[in-house]
Amino acid sequence: MANVSTIIKREYSTRVKKKSFIIMTILTPVIFVALFLIPALIMGNQDKEFKKIAVVEDGSDLFDGVIKDREDVDFEYLKGADVNQMKTTFEEAGYYGVLFISPVVTNVPQAVQLISKKQPPMDLLNYIERTLEQDIENKKLLAYDIENLDDILKSVQTDVSVQTIRIDDSGETKETNTGVSMALAYIGALLMYMIVLLFGVQVMRGVFEEKNSRIVEVIISSVRPVELMMGKIIGIALVGLTQFSIWIILSFGILTIVQSKVLPDDPQVISEQISQSVMNQVPAVENTGVVDQTVELTAQEKEFAKIFNNLMNVNWPLLITSFFFYFIFGYLLYASVFAAIGSAVDTDSDTQQFMFPIMLPIILGLFVAIGTMENPESSLSFWFSMIPFTSPIVMMARIPFEVPTWEIALSVAILIATFIGFVSLASKIYRVGILMYGKKVTYKEMWKWIRYKG
Amino acid sequence: MSLLQTENVVKQYKDHLALDKVSMAVPKQSIYGLLGPNGAGKTTLLRIINQITAPDSGTVTLDGQKISRADLASIGYLPEERGLYKKMKVGEQALYLTRLKGLSKHEAMSRLKTWFTKLEIIDWWDKKVEELSKGMQQKIQFVTTVLHEPKLLIFDEPFSGFDPINTKILKEEILYLREKGATIIFSTHNMESVEEMCDHITLIDRSKSILEGSVDKIKEEWAANEYDVVFKGQAVIKTISHYEILKTTKDNGKTQVRLKTSEKAEVNTIIRDMTDKGQVLSFNPALPSMNEIFIRVVEANKNN
């Protein structure tokens, strides 16, 4: 055992000290945060300077004063102005652009034009469209000459939002949110997939390197081959845990700093983003539709409160414990298979033929996991969450939708049993493979190795 | 008294028999040569001693006890297929390898410094292995093999890849280790080094041990009644019934004659005869070289 810990230490420290590890560990969260923030920054920092827009109509004056001034935009209605003339002179007159409304607008949507030198910002266009739409709708309704129209409209307006409430066996009810569960399922399954693949392949490379550099025989004259193999697998697992912890801490750290430093000009947006930061999935983009903010804010707040409430309702201890177990045993299972492959092959290109059969369940697992989010109770999901090679990924996608404890227990038990079986098979292949040079390895050959004695 | 003994060791792989009842006894504090053509089974035998593979039948004993994993701490093994982690620093790596043999960090460190200084490689401590030449790497491997002062040292083709100067240094170190009490087994194709260093040998050919014993005895057995006689000045000797003249060479005012005696001839009679013929400077049995013996034995085995 002293030997195994010496091996673990070497595997860990050589990897953690590598430049590529340090760069990857620091850069990944930066890129991750950038992916979240850059779209938000682009939207948030868009052309905010004050604009004056001339509103011109052709012949009629239906829309006088319809478009209200906004904080950063003034709309000046120029009665009877000539569009063609305005087109050439608006810039000199100090206008950002000319909004031309043709009277056919009530029937032809394309009858409105915004003429400007620069590309107008998206939200300005949205604002104009919405205002005009509403106004024209109102005008059309008025044309029917219905009495008490306002009251009728008010009483007709309806808002439906389905609340999903699950009742468990004890009759206790719980409000759930499919969106939250889906997000958690997606994150869990994807993380599991990444871990297995990233670090499993590292195990394979490490074993291959030892065989290829011919150091392996020196080492196994001191320690058992299985000790060397397990030392490597555990060492790399610790590297993985270290990297993930740093990623999570750094991501949150950077997010918090960037939120407070980069977007301080609009306090409302920030306060909302902070209330949102619990659920980063809701992109900051939505909030820049500043127009209806005052109206929608309460609705949004309600929605956040709901999401937050649902997040609190998630069985976190179960989720985290399961993640932990599936991470450990899923990784160990795959890593032992990857170690066997690394030991059997002679050249890098030989790994390809053996990679395919392992990649298959991993990718299959991810596909089933994505299907699981659509239909968490399907029998396909059930079986794939029991089959050991796909269970870590699929079960992580099922757990947020609530899975009976016995199913999780059974699935983990099957996984552990399979892991034990595979480690012993893998270590047999490993033991022979690492000393076998210059031989093209086949499955038949590996099967022979498994049956070799001592 | 032998330190290591193998008895009827058999190892069968799926498609061939690697070792067929190989027995050998390695005397304490000897240098023991394990000879044989490529693929004869030498490496398999060494791996069995190091418990990298297990024999199908037969036993290996160390100091009279059946060998166990605990004994690995008192064995040092330099395999034929040897390498180092290319990206790791020399010092760190040497420390790691010796710690796996059970040395404490402190002890390993102080011994490493001593050896590195002795072999003049202390400047490489912080270099990466990939920056070193092959010969330099071999030196490091040698140091890590002997550092835990094992009582049994096993070298598989230790001189391959060494230049003559480093070979000489290595030979001196091996002799020094033997003097300090270690027993050494090495496998080699290099018959010159066998002549120079080995006390005992085993020759393995096609999975079987076909020759075993002390180098001196084996040479005497294979001497085949040949003698070298050196005369001062000129001497003329002709074949008679007692002996046959195989070869005569003259140089530097000396005459050397190789003769083969008949089965019945007494050595004393022949010596007397020689002294009659001229001034004898030396009279020696003409021992065959290990190289000759190797070739003759292996070829004879092939014809069986």
C-alpha cells in the first residue's frame, strides 16, 4: 500500500505541475465565462447614445404622438414633411434617422421604413414595431365601435402558466419545474460524460507512455502490476477532482467579479442578474428589452422566485451523493478498460480500433440521457440507467426528475459489481500487455492473456 | 552455499515452451553469467526470479526460503527493456524509483547524492531525462538498480548501448559491489565480459539449460587435451605418436607450439620431451574461449 501511495503521488504531482494542466485549468473557466458574458456584454453595451428620429407620414397623420419618447430616443413627428426631401437632409437637421410610415401600414407590414446612416440597434426596432402594432390593433378594434371595449379587453385577457405538482407516495405534494430538472439533468449527464472521456483517455495515454518508454518493467520489479495500474487510475482521478474544483470555484469567482465590474451602468439589469445568478441559464440578454421592463418585472420576479423555490425543492444531498458515487465508479470502470487498452497496444494508431467499442456506450449513454430529459419515465431510460456502462450518464439525467431510491441503489450496486469484475479482467490484460512488444494485438490475443496464470 | 536456486522451472506460453525444467544454483557473492542465444528463455527466467511472471511448475528459493514478494526489496533488477519517464527530472525520477524499493526519502536522497557524485552525473539532477544521451540514461538506471544495496543484483544485457569507457566504469562498479557482498547474475551475449567477470555460468538454449558450472571447470572440460608450449629461440617439433602438432608460430625470438596429446599420453612425459627439444618458457593447457564453447555447445544442441 505504501507503494500505491508513492505511485499516486507521482501520477498526481507530475500532472498537476505540467504547464498544459495549469493553462487548461485557468483558461477553461475564463472561456466558459466569456461564452456566457460576451453576448450579454454586446447587447448591454450597444449604441446607447441619444438619438432623435424624425417620424414622417405620407399624406395622413394617423400616428402623431403615437411613438413615445424613450430615455435615449426622441421621436419628433413632422407633420406634412416630404420623405424624399428628408432623406437627404435628416443628418444636417440633427436626426439619427427618418421613420417613414405609409398609410397602407394597416394592411401591409412592410410599409414602415427606418432610414438611417448607421445600422439601428435591435431593441430600437423592436420598440417601434411593438408600439405601432399595438396602436394599429387598437385602431382596428375601435373601428368595430364596440361599447365598453376597454372593460371587455381587460376581462378577456388571460395568462396561463402550468404548475407541475408531484405527489409522492406519502401524499406530500411538491412543486416542481421541468425546466430546472432539465437543466440539472443536462449538466449532470454532460459532466459525467466529460469526466469519463477526458480522464479515461489520460489513463490510457499514461499506461501507453510507460510501456512505450520501457520503464514499466523496472517498476513492476518493485510493485505489482495491478498496484501500478490502480495507482495511476487513482492519481488521475485526483487530478480530475482538483481540476473540476478549481473550474467551479474560478467560474463563480470570475462571474461575480465581471458582473460587478463590467456592467455597473444599469443598476436595474444588475440587480436582476444577481437575482438570476442562481440560475445562470437564463441569459442576461432577455433583460435588455427595456421597454416593458416596468410591466414585466413583477412577472419575471415571480418566475425567478418560482425557479428559486424549485431549486430549493431539488433533493441536493441525493443528487450530490449520487454524482459522487457515479463519478467514482463510472470513472473507475472506464479507466480500467482504458488502462487495458493502453497496455495492449504498441503504437498510438493501434488505439483506434479498441477505442471504438468503448466510445460506443459513452456516446449511447449521452443520447439516451438527452432523450431522458424529454421523457424521464421511459423504459429505455430505466434500462440504460441500469446497464453499468451507460448508467452513470443516464442516471445522472434521471435523478433530477426523482427516481425511486431502490433504483439508484440497484444501479450503483450493478456498477460496483461490474467495476470489480472489469478491474480484475483489465489487470490481467494489463499485466501481460505491458511486457508485450512488437505484436499486433487482437481481441483473441487479449482473451488468451486473461486466461494466463499468475 | 548458494544464495539463489531454481529447480525444474517450467514456463509454458500458449504457443511455445519458454523454459523447460531449468535448474541453477547461484553461489553467494559470485558473478553468475546467464548465456544463450536470443529467444532462448533467459529473460523469462529473470522475470520469474523477479516475480513478474510465475512459473507453471518448479521452485525458486532465495537463501533457502521460497522466494516471496517481500524479497523484492533485496533484489535489484535492470531489465533488458529499460527506460525512464522522459518528461521527468533525473533526480526526482531516481528518487521515485528507489522509494518504490522501500527506501525512506531521506536515505534515498543521501545515497543518490553519493552515487551521482561518484559517477560524475550530479550536474544532471535537475535535467529532464529527454535531454540526456542514451548512455547517460543507462548510468542513471544502473544507479537506481543498485541504490537499495540489494544482496542479489540481476542485470539483463547490462552493457548493451554503453560505450567502451562507460562499459569499463560499469564493470568496475559491478566488481566493487560483489566485493561488498552482493551476488550478481547477468545475462549477456558478450562473451568477452563473461571471460572477464563470471565465476559461474548457465547456458540456456531452446528453453533448456544445456551447460552449467564454474567457468574454470567448463573450460577444462572443453580443453580437449590441447597445450601451448613456448620456447625461447628456435625449436623444431614434429608430430609423434604421443602428440600431434596443430600449429607453430614464431615471433620476437620465441616459438609457440599448440599440440594435442593422445588419450593415453602422460603430461609429465610430454613435458620432459619438450624440455629436451629446447628452452621451455611456459607449458599451459590451451583453454578454449567461452566464445568457442558457446558456439560448439549451441551447435551441438541444434543437431540433436
